[in-house]
Amino acid sequence: DLKTLLEVYDVPCEIDMVDIDIQTSEYVLFSDSSVLELLTARVRRVHIGTHGGNDEMIKHTFEAHGWRSVWDFAASQIRTQLGPVEFGDGVQS
């Protein structure tokens, strides 16, 4: 689990960013409230590759723990401030 991973590698108390792209398993991972509590306590930003599941569940789960969404793109072509970008997977950050 995530807590063990951080302990085994003696990760410092505060982490700038965690990038998670686990091919639909993100929905299972973030349904565990202890994972959100750990991320909220130790991480400044979480960047998630989403894969067409319940992306809104992830967004609302993070918001319920006090997180603010900065990026939320579905898998498609999106017009961004940098121009059009094709997203094969969704992105939440």
C-alpha cells in the first residue's frame, strides 16, 4: 500500500508531487479514505491519469478532503491556453 511504500523508501515528510497513472485502478485506490488522508497530510499536488471510469468520483473525493482541482481534462482533444492538446487518457491535477 501507499503508506508502506513511503515508509520503506524513507520518503521525507512533505512531497511536492505524486503522479499516478495505474490504468483504471485509480478508482479503487481513491475509494480508500486512508489513501486520501495520507496524501492530504503529506503531498502538495496529485496528478492523475484517468481512464474513462468515474472521473467525477475522483474529483469529488479529493474536494471532500479539501483539495482544489487545477486541471481536469477528459480523454479527447481540448483547447488549452497553450493551444489544442490531444489527451489519450484523462488528466486531473
